[in-house]
Amino acid sequence: MNVLQLIANGIMAGSVLAIPAIGLTAMYSVLRFPNFAIASHATVGAFAGWVANVEFGLSVVPALVVALLVSGLVGLFTDEYILKPFRAAGVITTAIGSLALTIGLENVVRLFYGSDLRGYDLPLARDITVLGIHLGPQQLKNLMVSLVAMAIVFGFLSFTRMGKAMRAVADNPRLADIKGIDSRVVARTASFMGMGLAGLGGMLLGLDASIDPMTGSRAMLPIFAAAVVGGLGSIPGAVAGALFVGIAEELSLLVLPASYKSAIAFVAIILILTLRPQGLLGREAR
């Protein structure tokens, strides 16, 4: 088996995985709980993009924008009216509530679209071969979209007032409140951005394969592993963690059957929590 081919596949998969992982860690930084509903919002985005692409005839790029906007708006609504009341009860209760929300949203999607696999309307194209490495055209397009999305997120967090406010709240909520930053607006922005990225990632996953109501749930463990491995709260860490998980999953095929591939994310979580609890790029708690 070609090791370089596996590494290339891992980089492609990791770049897509990084998008929802960034969304998860951004929401965790601001809202202070792991929002597992990111799985169902990835599914919502995947199906919103499918409707835009297949039923309304939009090309892939506008459909990706639809996926981001719809999942972001759904995420904003569900956080404000479903998850927010749980926060007073603590982190564990809110996290459990987000799991329940995931089950509910996935079943809403199943109610309207059934459980059948669905594919996007994509042109047929041959693989590109470079130095013996086969790369699918859609893989390369997904990589480009992921890189653009990452650049926009980093630019937003670094150069906009709201982005700097999000970083301030993530770093020290009490001091940010004293400085006059409206934490409610920041929380809503984080929810919209995080779930929007989840929806974008969900559609990117579907573009390389197919979608069904369980699309997000199947990706939940690798997404969570990417965020934990990189360091929850670190956006660059989410990218590094996603690449680590993506490459590790592919390289595992050298020694393990493909059916064990999904277990690599779980192993990565255990190892990183044992050896470096703060993650690859995370900071130690003080």
C-alpha cells in the first residue's frame, strides 16, 4: 500500500474535518461547554446544500454558502431557545441537552428526507495523478474551500471587532464584561459561526461521498477528537488536530482492517488526554 497515497488522503480528509472542528472549539471557547449538537447541524447543512444543489439547481459554491447560512441560523435558534435554558444547570446537563438536540434534529431530517443515501449533482471527472499519488478533483476542490474558510475565520478573529471580542470573552469572560463587551452578542455570534462551519463541513463530507441523516453523527467522534487533540479552545490546534486525526486514520490501514478506522479517533483522544491533557497547541489551565 502506498504510504504517500495514504498521507495525501489523510491531509485531504483532515482539511475537511478541520472546518467543523474549528466551529466546535470556537463555541467551546465562548460558551464553555462541548456542544455535541454540532453533529446534527453538520447533517442540516449537508441537506440544505443538497436541496440548493439538486432541487434548485445551484452550483456547488452557492450551495455551500446556503449550507453555512442555514446551519448557522438553525444553530443560533437552537442555542438561544433550547440549549441556553440548560446552562444554569451546569456543563454536563447542557452537554447532555446538546446530545438530545442532535437526536431530535437528525430525526426531523429523516422525517422529511427519509434514510436513503443521497448524492450531489456533480460533473464526472477523472482523478489527477501526481508522482504516483491519485487525487480526486472533488478532494482538491474541498481542500481549496477548506483553506479559504480557514483564512476567513482567522481573518475574522484577528482583524474584526467582533472577532477580537470573541477572543476576549474566550480568554477572560469577567474582564471582557468589565470592558463593556456584550457577552450575549458574542455568544450568539459564536453559535452562528460554529454551527455554520459545522454545516459547511457536513456538505464537504457529502461532496466526497454521499449523505444521509446520520452523516453528522458518523463524523462526530473524529471532529471531537480533532478539537481535543489540538487543544479545546485553540483554533490553530483544531486544524493541527484534524490533520493529525485524518492522517492517523489513513495510516492505520497499513496495519488494521478498514472497519477499525473509526476507532483511531477514540485512541487519539485517550492518548492525548494521558500524555498532554491540554492538547497539541492548547494552554495549561491555571
